[in-house]
Amino acid sequence: MNLRAMRTAIWATAGIVLVAVAVLFAVQRGEDGKAQRLQAKSRIGAPFELIDQDGEPITEKAMAGRPAMVFFGFTHCPDVCPTTLLEIATWLGELGAEGETIQPFFITIDPERDTPAIMKAYVENFSDRVTGITGNPDKIADLAEAWHVYHKKVLLDGGGYTMDHTASVFLVDSEGNFRGTIAFGENSGAALAKLKRLAAL
């Protein structure tokens, strides 16, 4: 084989390799995009029958038709819950009219202590837009599981107990589709950007 033919063969082989890589990349990108779309539209939660902070029955229908922020915690929480609820109130304030459609829910994972009256007094310390939810402990446990929320009672040395739990805020669109989370301590700018996208859905 002369030099020209050898060069031609090398370039032809290189071209085939580049085309193959491009095809694989396109396929992978398509699969990644598909996975992201599926995740963006995956449903979360489950039907429930519980009690709100006014002692009135509340079901999953309360979350329908509007985008929502859903946070699981408890009123005896020393830091994560009050910090998160204060952040939620701050985000809503900064969003103003742009965030009026977003409804926040605070669901206790400690219903043994968190009665409707206690929930009402607690959430109203932060915002009159937050709906507190409590109720039967077994039903609360089932709901937490449906939202993939970790929670565990931890006994304290001096008596009593606290609760370990997932600290993220769940974002759900008006059709009940999971749209991501806001992590505890997440940058305020990033959180607001997520909420603006949520409000626009």
C-alpha cells in the first residue's frame, strides 16, 4: 500500500470512529434527557385523610390545582424546622405576587405531641400561608413513607425524645408531579430560582 492509500485508510477509519462516538453521544444524551423528563414528571405522595391545624379534615385534594412546597418536621425541632419554615416565609415574601400560587404545607412526623392547636400556634409564628397537617400516627407514617421521608424517634439521655428526619422541602406542581427539592441550607438564590420555575408550571 502506498503512502496516499495508507493516509486515506487512516482518515476513513478515523471518520468511522468519530461518527460512532457522535451516535453514542446522541443516544446517551437522549437517554439522559428522557430520564430527566421522567423524573421531572414523576408523581410523589399518596392519598391521605388527616387533620389540619384548625382541627378540620384534610386530604390530598388540598394540594391539587396549585404548586406546593411540602416539608416534614415537628414543632419540638430545635433548629432545622424553625429555620426551614422561616426560610419558606422569606422566600414567599421575596417572590411576592410571582409566588402567590404556591401553597406551603408543614406535615408533622411527631403527631403524638403535635396536636392541631400546637401546630396552629407553631406555623402562625412563621406565615399565615403555611398549612399544618397532623393526625393519626399510623397514617402519618404511611404518608411519610409515600413521600420517601426518613424519620426516626431518638430517645434523649435526660428523658423525652427528639426526631431525626429528612430536611428537604419537596416541590410539587399543580398536577401532583415531583419537581425537585430545596435542600436544608441551600443558597437562597438557587431556592428562589427553583420556586420561580415551580410557580410558572
